[in-house]
Amino acid sequence: MKKLSFILIVLMLLSGFAFASGSGETAAATDPNTVKVGLLCIGDENDQGYTYNFIRGRDEATEMLKADGINVEWVTKFNIGEDATCTDANIEAAEEGCQIIINNSYGFEPFMLEVVDEYPEIEFISCTNCASAFDGRDNTHNAFANIYEGRYIAGVVAGMKLQQMIDEGQIAPEEAIIGYVGAYSFAEVISGFTSYFLGARSVCPSVTMKVSFVGSWSDATAESDAALALVDQGCVMISQHSDNTTPATAAQSRGVFHTGYNNDMTGIAPNASLISTRIDWGIYFYEAIKAYVNGEKIPQDWCKGMADGAVVMTQLNEAIAAPGTAEKVAEVEAAIADGSLQVFDTSTFTVGGETLTHAFALDTDGDFTADSEEAVYDGAFHESVFQSAPYFTVQIDGIEWLNAAY
Amino acid sequence: MNTAENRTPLIRLAKRTEMSRRNMWLIRVGSIIIALILGCIPMLLTGNNPFEAYGVIIQGSVSRPVYLKQTIRTAIPLLGCALAIAPCFKMKFWNIGAEGQITMGAVFATYFALFWSDKIPHGLLLIIMALSGAIAGGLWAVIPAFFKAKWNTNETLFTLMMNYIAIGIVAWLQGGPWEGRKGSQLIPMFSDSARLPTVFGVNCGWIIVLVLVVLMYIYMNKTKQGYEIAVIGDSVNTARYAGMNVGWIIVRTMFISGAISGVVGFIIVSGANFTLYSGVADGVGFTSITVAWLSQLNSFAMIAISMILAILEKGSNTLQTRMEVPASIADIITGILLFCMLSCEFFINYRLIFRHKEKKEVTA
């Protein structure tokens, strides 16, 4: 027993030394052309969707900045919850010397804002949310992109396919039904599927749409189930606003078509997926980090669209897309970029049979209902003008909500 | 003789009769060292230097005031909840429903934080939140206790299932009546008057749980009720023979246990998270079982054990940040450590007898 206790004590001392001699604390970057940036993600790259799209943006921005002589040292943290673990992750990133901290999910913002006053010299960015821009602090920012533009074009691609099916007699005009898998009945999603629908109807006048909300941003099984249920209800085209690729595979398994979000899904569903749209976060990361290094201010609320490359379309699946789609896409892209085409043109849709003449954009009194800034003017609803986060919540005619998930 | 020998298994277990305190602690320290050595394996597999990794865990949890505060903040609910389940476990009532009791306490505290914060002064509001949390947690715990006392239902399953109901209620509130911006799934943050004040930079929940440590020690060791709990834990029949109302004691003990868990829920929402969401208990109700067990239900030992677990949790977070190891590696290391620490209690209580050893004894 004595021998054993001796061995134990020696081992204990050894491990004690090992702790003490562990890695030294890493010092913050001192080189003015090196910047340390934290990226806090809700998922990880394996989602092949939402977070993967941010990682692509991160790597792209790193390359672009390197060309400008700026080195970025990234601290990327994955699988953070929309809860107090996000507060901790922000503190952690700040303490580890990050000069800019990017929160990639909507639900991170309130937890991020708990931390920002402790670190006034650090810039905090909340992607896709809307409180940071207007909270009166200099070091908190919002960013989003005009993804509704990309969705409109994805809708055009879908509509052309549907029109082709009608013209070839595969379906009757009233059978051109789109099924849309949405996450929540939330402005970002409503804005997205409405623009998609308007895009489709611009080239296929008889199209209608059914929307099913799954009540989660990322639930692969529920998304797949919702897509299958929509096909069962007669939908011949599936699109989605959720983080996984399962709606695409579900569409393929039932022999219907699909357009995606966040990532090119033609690889996993080559017979179904026509095109996807995604935000190119690299554009924003590049601008924000460059501004920081140059001693300029990062914009309080950043929002750009197709004209600046912040929203892009993935490769069109020419093998299954309707003929002439590529030309039409290029034409619409140009029209959106030069402003001659308004996605939410009020002459193209009705609400309860009436033309939309009034809708507020912003909520200023904190009751979560928009109460100021008229968004409808010059014959269109102007999305993402008053704040980067979408605020279109109108239910237009032609779109049937199968359920709601708040 | 020969056949009897063949029937003897290679390894047999025998209950240890006595063991010196010194040896008990040697085994415990030894188990931690073995765990640390085993923990090197996943780190080596992912191509990291284990010594560096352990260093980062220590640095990331205690080396800076901010990190130490976060570590203590993590330890508070663990300690509080371990205190809560200790009397149940002493009674051999397997309450694994602390998760749900925390959640229900948090729900009721949140109700007052959301709807009464502008009508009630700060101090009074916090007291009301704490009391309502305690009552809600207590009542939630009484439900399975009542069924156990009345119809002898299985409390392990019952308390476990109650957790999911509580979590489901919060998920509904989050997406329904208490939701802030429509579709956001977020309940608004508490206003300042519904937040616990900080003492030395950490929410004053640490004072509450330290007071509870002392109270629980006195309750378990110096009061008649504590004695009744111990008797029931040893033998229900003895308790009955002594004229104790076993059913009533079960219900009473579970109410106290649930009430403390409810207060922990209040501390979590009002002192750390400042809002309510379905993951509010975040596994504390389960991890604290480990804390209670490792401390042998001794309230003072729980302080140390909950700190060790908090250090591991916070430290492995920093490990992820600095060395970019996946979160699961940090979880594996924590799991190995807990496994070794818990299994060493087995070796303290039992000894292994190998076959050849017995043969020697027979021939001798």
C-alpha cells in the first residue's frame, strides 16, 4: 500500500507540474494590419446550409483582405445556443482578444447585447436581427442582405419550369402549385416566400402556393416531412426557408422540382433542384473588417443586395431547367440591380382583394408591432430600406398558409 | 473440491467491511489522476498536446477575474440543486426531476419579472419571484411524491417524465403567449428591477446557496425531520415501526427539495440568463446528481465538487476557443472524469477477489 501511495503522490506532482507548464496566455494581436475576429455560429459547417454559408463568407473575406495586406485571425465557435451560452461565448471571444465579434444567428442578439457595455472598444455585429442598429451604442451593429431579390429570381426559375410543364401538358394550369417549407411565421420568412411567389407568378400567371411552417430553423426530419406532405397535397415545386437540405432530397424522392437556399443543392438532388440563392457574407465581412482596420466606422446597419454581389444565385441546373431560363435570370438580375424592377411592386399583388397602400416598417416602442416609417410608396413596398432585417409581414392573395408557427 | 473450484468465477466481488480514511482518499485522488491520463487519449487523437489542453482548462476557468466569475456563476446552480436533491437521495427517493423543478421555479419567477416588474419595487419583486419559484418547484415535486406515498408508483420514471412536461410548457410559452417579437421564439429580456444584484461581480445567488449549504447541513444532521429522512432511507419498515408517517415525510421532503430547485431556477433566470427559455435548467438537474453523489450527500463537500465541475465546464469552453477542438472532445473528457470519479466509489465499497488468490487461501 505504501508503494502505491508513493506512486500516486509522484503522479499527482507530475500532473501538477504539467498544468503549471501548460500553454502561456496568448497575447492580443499587436500588428496594426492583423485583426482578430470572432465568429459565433449556431450550427457548424456540416449543416451544408446556414452556418456553412457563413464559413464560406469568412474564408472568402479572408482571401480578399489578404490581397489588401490585412491578416485576419479568426476565432470561430460552433453550435452555440440562442440562450445564455451565447452570452458566455461573447465574453469568451472578447476576453480572448477578438476586436470584432460577429454573431451569426437572429436569436443571439439579446444575449450579445448583455455583454457589449463591458467591452466598449470591441465591435459587436448581430447578423439578421434589428435591435443593435438603433440601440444608441456605437459598438453594436446589424447586417443583412436583400435576400428577397435572390428569392424573387429563384421564383422566376421555378415559375418558368412550371409554365414549361403546363405548356407541355404535364400539368393543368391550376395544378401549378408551389409548396414552401418555412421555419417560423416570421417577417424574414414571410418576406422570403412572398418574393419567391411573386417571382414565380411573374412568368407563370396561374401559380398558387401553400406554405407549411415547421416551427424550427433547423430540424432535418420535420423539414423533410413538411416537404413530403406538401407534395401529397399536390405541390409540384418545393422551396424552403430552413437550414437543411432535406426538402431537396424529399422533392427528388417524389419526382418534383425544388429551389434552395444558402447552398447549391443540385449536388444532392440533381434531378430536382433547379437553383439556389444565398447571401454572400464575404462582401460584408470584407467591408466591415476593412473599415475597422482603416480606423473608419463599421456601418450601424448594413444591407446590400444583388447589385453589390451580397446576394448571389448558385449555378443553374441547366439539365432540368426550362429553356431560356439563364437568359431570363440575367435579364431580371439586371432589372433588379438598376432599380427598374421592384420585387414588391404593389400592382402585382393584392391583400384581401385590395391593393396594398399602407404598411409600417419599424417598431419603435418595443411592443414588437411595426408602428412607424411608411414602407409603401412609389407603387411598391420597400423592403429592407429602413432597417436591414426584413419587415414584410403582409399575407397576400394566392398564398395559402397551411399552419402558423410563431 | 475440483468442481467447486471450477465453479468459482475468475473475479468475485465482496463488500468491504472497513477501510481507512487515508486509503479512501488515496483511491479518490488516484481515480482523478487515472481520469486525467485517460483524458489525454481523445486529445492525442485529435492531434493536441494534452498538457497544453489541461493548462488551457485551468487558465480558462480561474486565471482571470472574468473567467473565475463565470465559473462561479456556473457552480451556483449545481451546488444549489445538489443541496436540493440530497434529502431525497438520503431517503432513497430517486428524484431525477430536479430539471423540471428548476424549470417550473424559473417559469413562475419569470411571470413576475415580465408582468409585475414595473408595479412592484425592486427588493420586494425579487422576494416575490424567489418565493413563487420555490412554491412552484415544490408543488411540481409534490406531484410524484404524492403518487409514491399513495400508490407506491415508481418515482424515478415519474420525476423524469415530469421534466419533459415542464420543458414543454416553457417551449409553448416561448413560442406563444410570452413571445417577444412574433416568430422570434424569444421571451424578452428582464428589466433591471427583476435582476439579482451582484456581490463581488457575481450575482448574489452565491450567497443564497452558501446559506442553504449551512441550513441543509443543520437540517439533515441536527433536526428531527433530518433524522426521519435518514431512518426511511435505511429502512422504511423500521420507520413505520417507529410510528413515522412515511407518506407524509416523503411528500414533505420532496416539497423542500423541489422548493430549493425552484429557488435555483429563480437564481438562474434572474441572476444569469435574464430571460426564460426551454433549456433553462441546461442539464443542471442531472449534473447535480453527480455532485450530490460524489460529495456523499455532505453539503460542505458539494461546494468543492460543484466548483470542480464548473471549472471543467468553463475550462473546456476555452479549450474549444483556443485549441479549436470540437465541443464533443471537451464533453468526452468531462465524461471520463465523472466516470472515473464515480466508479472509484465502487472500489471503496467493494473489493475484487481473483480466483487464484482464493485457491491460495484454501491451500494455506
